[in-house]
Amino acid sequence: MNGACLLALDQGTTSSRALVFDTSGRPLSTSQKPFRQIYPRPGWVEHDPLEIWETQLTAAREALSEARIEPARIAGIGIANQRETAVFWDRATGAPIGPALVWQDRRTADLCRRLSARGLEGMIRERTGLLLDPYFSATKIMWALENVEGLRARAQTGEVCFGTVDSWLVWKLTGLHLTDPSNASRTLLFNIHEGRWDPEILSALGIPASMLPEVRPSASDFGAVPRGLLGAEIPVRGVLGDQQAALLGQACLERGMVKVTYGTGCFCLLCTGRQAVASRNRLLTTVAWDLGDGLEYALEGSVFTGGAVVQWLRDELRILSSSAESELMARSATDTGGVYFVPAFVGLGAPHWDPDARGALLGLTRGTSQEQIVRAALESIAYQTCDLVDAMEADAGSSIESIRVDGGASVNGFLMQFQADVLGMPLVRPRSAETTALGAAFAAGLAAGVWKDRRELSRIWRADTIFEPRMDTTARAALMDGWKSAVAAARQFGRKA
């Protein structure tokens, strides 16, 4: 398809982005629009669905304009989205019903404990690959059905649509109620072995099947955008959860390949191909994608607070004027002076899965400086990732040789070098920083015939910077021992709070 381009919609936790790519994977334009984060109570995180839509539409229109191409040249739209976030809307009017309940939201922790007490965790884990945790969509749906007036009755009569953010965007773009397996597999309702919504889980949780979207392959037909929205009728051809999109954008297409995305959270995915590997170390077994020839899988570890810790230093403590300043401040401190920062603002993710843990700064002295606190914050991102990689190697039964990295915080050279040091393995940062959006474009391009097969995608990927480990094993072990003690203290405090 000579001259064809692809429009990627990268809908994230804090902003909506849009990029136009050419067939070499080069971004021709980009637009980004932030939107509000709403914190009505401690542990609650909400978004306005209309803000998500409006910022995403504005970003798409700006990206098309800045690319200086006719909209008709867009062969397909690919969507990558924040996962697990639950959106509800009226099937007849399309109006949202209440706020979106964000993946970070912890309001359903007690509900998860009640479900576990009912003995449901084993069945749910075996069928979905996930743990009972507020992170996932199902208990958010249950909470809404119990607490939003009239919602259950309307849902039972088919008047209410539920969707993760991809479904909301597809609905607004095309009027169809659809999702893909990568997003469906993050709801706690999708049987990843059978590739369908699980009726027994739906019954046990009291969730009407009529609320749920149809599941289509990640690279397939998701309808068409009418001319009035973007200037031409453009097909939506790809949908992926953001972390699976980054895995595809990093060309981690072979079993054993690993990527880590450093965004608001940190997400480590290991491609396991056609095999759904059950974790023995509290990682998640998730669908990677269905590119039109069947389900493929990944092992995943999720850190809830990654780059968000830098935003907290900037916006709440105000000891940074910009996120970029964190690297300079961290480098100005030779060490942390024994300080550890456990950023469990919304609990701890894998491999601990502790919703009650709370953030902690440990080892403070009268001489602790701002620079050391900033350094400890960046180091916390690396330590949490180490916990994920250790668990992943244990599940895989083999050592990981290198990791491909991406996400906003991957531009921080101090963090990447420290990460390589404490992991004891090389990190590879690609030439293209836009791996999540590129993965969405890859999915759309495969479905639209822009690329023939995945071998073409592998040829597009290029390495840029390799961070080799420099730290000796004794120093590495001592640092990790200190981190483990800090995590134990934060978890113990949370249990007493």
C-alpha cells in the first residue's frame, strides 16, 4: 500500500495522544492532551469519560493536521489504551453513566476479600490468569452495580454498556460495542484458554453478560469512523491494551523476549507464544494478542507506582520543577544515604499484591537531602522492576539475557543505568520512543494489509542505546536486601493502619 499511513490513538492514564506513522514506522506527527485525575477519597481514582473522548478526538485531529496528509491516506486506526479502567454508558444515548473507575482505584479491596472468602480465587485464577485484586475491572463493575442507583436494573434489561477504555473509544468512533482479547483478558471475566467471556464467573459475580462487548481479534475489523469526525471514512483495524501494544511495538514476537514499560506504573511482559504459562510466583498470565491467527500469551508483572512517583515529587512535594530535573538531582547525590522509598500510594502490585501497603520513606536522618530523596524515588522504580524480573525468571525456568525498555521514564539515563546495575543485565532502548503507539499501528497495519506479516515488523525495530551493568554482585545484593526490608516495613505498617 504505497503512500499509506496509520493513525495510532494512545489513550493513557494521564493523557490522550495521537500519532501518524508511515510504513517504515516513522512518526510523522504527534499530539498530546492531558486530562484531569480525580481523587474523591483516599485510594479512589476516577476519570471523566467525556474528557477521555474529547481529548482523544482533539489529539487525533491535530495529529492529522500536523502530518500534512489527506485523511483518506490513513489505511487504518490502531488503538492502544489504559487497561482495566471501567467505563459505563447508556446503550441508547451513548451518555456515560458516572465516572470511569481507573485501574489504580482501590475501593474494592474489601470486595476482593469477600470473594476470596467465598472460595472463588482458585477458579478465577485458573480461568483468567489473574489474581483477585481491585486492579482488574470485574470488582469495579460489581461496585458500580451495587452503588450507582438503578444501574443493576438497567444492566439486566440490556440498557447499559460496560467497556474498558478501548471499547468506549470504539463506540464513540464507530457506534459498535467491541473489544479485543488483550483488553478482555484484563477484566477478570475472560476465559483466556477458551477465548470467551466465562459464564460461570459472570454468574458468581452477578454481572449481566448483556453489559459486555463482543470480542474480536486484536488485528481485525472494528468498524469505520464516519467522515464527519476525521475528514474521511477511516477503518479502525487494531485494538490492544497499552502494555501488549508496547510488547508488539518492541517486536517481542518470539517466546522468551521481554520488555519493560516505564510509565505511570511499570509493566514487565515476557512473551510465551501459544502457551499460557501459569505463574508460581504471583505474576499474571495474560493474552498478548490475537493478530488474526489465534491467541498468544504473555507473563506480566505490574508495578502500580512507577513514573508516578516522580510526578508526586513534582506536584505534591514540589521539590522538582519538571520530571526531567529528577535525573540531574539524582546524579548530584552519590547515594541515598541509606534511604529507601517504597511508593505504595495505592498498595503494591506484583509479586506482593498487597492493597493495604502504604507509601513509606525509610532510613531518614537529619542530613538527608532533597537530592537523596529524589534518587531514592528513582531507585524505587528499579527495585520494583527487579522484583518482577526475579519472579519472571523463576516462572520461565531460565535466565533473561536482556530487556527492551520504553515509556516516558526510559529517557532517564540515571534510572536506566541503575536498573541495569541492580538487574545485572543489559537494557536496550529502541530508536523509536513511541513503542506503545507503534504497536497499535502495527496491529492496524497487519489487518489493513500495510505489512504482510510479523517478520516485516521485526525489521522495522532498531536498537538505540544499550545500558550495560557496572555494579558488582556484592553491592547489588546489599542494595536489594535493604529494599526487601523496606517493603516488609511498608506492608507491616499497612496492616496496622
